Amino acid sequence: MTMADIEQRIGVPAFLDDLRTALKAGSFSPLLVRERRIPKPGGSGRVRRLGIPTLTDRVVQAALKLVLEPIFEADFQPVSYGFRPRRRAHDAIAEIQLFGTKGYRWVLDADIEACFDSISHTALMDRVRARVKDKRVLALVKAFLKVGLLTELGKQEDTPTGTPQGGILSPLLANIALSVLDEHLHGPWRPGGAMADSGRRSRRRKKGLPTWRVVRYADDFVVLVHGTRTDAEAIREDIAQVLAPLGLRLSPAKTRIMHMSDGFDFLGFHIQWRRKRGTQKWYVYTFIAQRPIRSLKTKIRDQTRRTSQVNPGAALLRINQILHGWAQYFKHAVAKHTFRHLRRFVWWRIIRWLTVLHRWRWKEIRRRFTDHTGRWLPLSANGITLFDLDAISVTRYRGAIPNPWQHRTTPT
């Protein structure tokens, strides 16, 4: 049943009243989650499994999230940034840049293998029960975990582990499970801990002991280590033991240890400690990684295939949406050179496409898109003007919002 069906046949108020009655009576039962497989970014050929709940189940999950989120947000550690209110990916990148500048230069770039599909239901429900005592709420959470999957081939599969990606409740449940990792790695930073203040951290390092900081965004996380490679390797083994009771393990192929001077990719950015050109001073820089650049070019190529007969105005509108969203996300990186390169790439793709579409020669292109002085005009079609990437101001990110439940710690 779609939203349009509900509006036309039942009406939204009646639909919500019936759903409320079923929840109060305890007769509500979620339906099978529909499986959808989508390709993972990067052209690896691997796929990601999504579980799409029914509309009714999504409404109930949204209501559950409204109930559960404030309870667990009060306990979540400040090192987690994914799918949390008032937090975003740029906060995580800014945290990495801040600690990297302070000497945390060995990086454990960790990848949890099939995290959303492998989380132990028993371990997750134990975490939920520790904070929630209402049996009706617990029963609903468990019902969504155990509901099962309807595959793309129409077969029914049980879900003994995991919380399928695609549901409204899944990111919160994943954060609840992975908060075990946050608490373990961030515990020494809490009041009274071995790294609670700058003095204690300094004394640890004088004794040859490492200090570290974890930065997590959903199931992607890095651990920044002020120490040696051996210290980072020891932390990796420690993390593996923490994840094991959750039914999770680190991917041997994707989990790496590197020095920040070698650079690493995180959340679409390439972060590297390097020397500033023309000086002997070293800084932590944030660039745009190659994967999102390749992904953007692929999307532009899809919109400007030479055999495409799409209306140019509609194509420009879609290209503008893609460029604007992409540029807004990456405008806080060292991105001006990349923006100019992509501006030229997009311009030539559109020009070549229009040349084939309208069978124009170069003389016709010049006539339509230059003024009387020969200066190029912005490309436009049907009243839609191509978005100019150079119009985006590249600025340092300063929008971090303090966590209302935790205090920010200044690294040393």
C-alpha cells in the first residue's frame, strides 16, 4: 500500500487511528522487509543489501525512533557522528584534522565487515534492555529485528542477525550496538580516566605509553594514535576483541594502519599531513578523495551521453542539482583547483552533447554562447543556466555544534 492509496482510500487520520489502536492492543505485527541490492560505490562490483519496510512499518519505526533516540543520545559518546541529531560528517572530519594537528599521526582506518547484516540480536537487545524497561517497546524492537526478508527472487529468509539497511530504525540500532566500541575506546578520556586531561596524557607519553582518539561515523571509524605503529596494531587487536561479542569483525582486506603523512580516505575526503608549499611547516590538509570525483564524472556522463535525446533544459536542471549538492558537501576541503577542473569537464561534456544533439558546428556554438565581444556566456537551455562551480566559496568548516549531552575535549 502506497501513500497515495492511503490518502485516497482510507485517509491519513483514519490510517493513524487504526495503527494507534493496533499498537495499544498489541496486535501490530511488522511485515517482511523487501530486499533490494544496489551496487557499492567505487566500481568494485560488490552489492549492498537494503531492506525496505512497508509504509506502515516505517511509520511505527519513526515513532519508535522518537521514543528511543533521546534515551540513548544521553549516553552516547561524543566521538560518534553518524545518524545523530545536530551532527554531521564535517564534524568528524574537523575532529580528525584537529587531533592530527596535535600529534595523533598514526591512523587505524578500520572497516567492519558487513556490519548491518552481522550485528548479534542478543547483544543488541541486551543493550536496549539496559535503558528501556517497557516490555511493549522491547517487543516492537525485537519484532523488527526478527521480521525476516523477502528476497528479490520472492523467497522468504529469516534474519537471525543484523538490522537491515533501509529502515528508519536501523541506524539508531547500529549506533546502540557500536556504542560498546565508543565506550571502550573513549573511556580513558572520561573524568578520572587515564587520559582525562592534558597532564595525564602528557605523563603517559613521557612513559612511552600511547594516547588515542576514535572518530566514528556509523560503521566507519578511524582511531588516531599518538604513539607508534606497534601501538596502533595493539589497539586493532583490542578492537577485534571488543567487536567479537557483537558478532562483528574487522575486514582484514580493508582495515589498514598508516601514517597520516601517507594520507587516507574517510567520508569522501582525503586527509593528509604534508608540508605547506614554500615553507618548512607541516599541516593536516583535507582534500577531495578520488572516488567521489570519479562518481561525479560518471553521473555527468550519464546525463550527457551523445545518443541521449533528453530535453536539454531537463538535463541541465538535473546536472545543476548534482553539482550543487556535491559542491556544498566538499566546499570545506582544499577544493578550488578540483572545482575548476570539474567545471571544465562538465562544460565540455555538455558542449559535445549539444553538438551531436543539434548537429551544430563550432561556429554555431560560438554564435549561441558568446557575446558581441567574444566572451563566453554561461551555458543555458530552455531558461535553465548551468550551475557554476566557481561560484561556490571554499571556506574552512567552522560549524561544529557542541553536543548538548557531552563537553568537547581539547586535545594535547
